[in-house]
Amino acid sequence: MNREILFRGKRVDNGEWVEGYLFDDGYQKPRHVFVGDLVIAEYNGMAYDEWDIEGIGFYDVDPNTVCQYTGLTDKNDKKIFEGDILRGFQYPFCHDGEYNYYAEIIFANCSFMTYTHKNPLSCVVGISDGNTELMECWASEDWEVIGNIYDNPELLEDENEKTQDNKREKKNDEI
């Protein structure tokens, strides 16, 4: 296999991110999903032989935060996971030194894709907002991970929409 298959998730006990292999305990309720690794002593047998397990490093994670590694890195050699928010250095993401759009990494139609979000602080009209694009011709130097949808949702929130939502909630509370 030529690619690294990894996942990450936020630990239930302390909220820290962990990377590794994904393991689901298989129970419906309560459901537990784990991310981590297993250290197996070197062996020359078959896959069905007993293994000498030297270490277990799995952590119970919030299933809603589990993200898969895309196999790609950004300009700083940082791994890019589903749910990451990226700053792009090419048009339309960056133009005249302004970051007009951010890219959210999504998994759709059996592929990792970028989903374009208008930068809430940008003055552009936003015609590229909502575009999706396959990550097939990836140039790491054109992208930088600046956060993720779990820890940094404010990067994708429109202040005007947030203000309108707050006004609607306040009005509904008064009724």
C-alpha cells in the first residue's frame, strides 16, 4: 500500500487531538470510537497468528470529530485532514494580497475535496462561495492549514449572518 491511512479525533477525557488508526467498539449504545495505535513485536508469521502486543495507545474520541487524513500536506509539511480549514495562495483564494476565501476539506463522492467559503472579513461579492473542487492536482506550496471546523468555526462564520441569527433568536424569545 502506497498511502498512509490515518484518522484523528478529539479525546473525550480532555479534548486534545490524537492521530492514529480508527477503531469502533461495535456497540450501538453507548457507542465508543477510538483513535490511536498498537505496537506489535516483529513477527514472521501469518496475519491470523497470535501477535505479541507491546503497547496500546488508543483513546476514546468524540465520534463527531473523527477526520481522515487526505494523504496530502500543506506548505509547512503539516498533514491535511478532513475538516481542516486552509488558506490558499492562488486566485480566487488570494488576490492582491487579500485572503478572500478559505477552503474547508470535505469528503464527498468518494473523494477529498475543497469546499470554498468566503472569508467573512473579505469585501468580495462571493461568487466562488460554495464551490467544490477535487484535490487531484495538489501543490502543497499553494496551501496552509490555519485551523479546523471544530476548533476555529469563526473562520467560516459571517458576522452579518450571526447578527441576524441573534436578532431572530431574541425576537423568538420575546414571542
